[in-house]
Amino acid sequence: MEIKEFIEKFAEAIEVEEVETLTAETEFRQLDEWSSLSVMMTIAFFDEEFEKEIGGTDIKGCNTIQDLFNLATA
């Protein structure tokens, strides 16, 4: 999966409407849509798309969408 596709799917998972504003350098916690529910949706996204189990601690170690992508593809 390329970073662009990851951004689109991540945005869909956490219900970001303006996907075109997101880049790999976007700090996802700064998004208006980011909430505690987004953490759960991100965990489910990783499970469904990558068959990878992550937890809140893994997400806390990430700052940007690129960091999440690196976690997904590691």
C-alpha cells in the first residue's frame, strides 16, 4: 500500500471529510475529528486492513500520519 492510499483509508476510518488537506506530515492528533473514538477506529482499521493488532500505546508513539503508515508497514 502506498502512503496516498493509506491516508485515504485512514481518513475514511476516522471520518475526515477533507481528505485532500491531509499529508504524510499531518499531525493526526491536531485534526478536529481526532478523539478517543478515533483511537478505537484506528485500531480496527489496522486489524481490518493489515491484520495487525495494535494498541493505544502504539498510537501514542506516533505523531504524524507517516508514523502510523510506518507502524502499519513494519
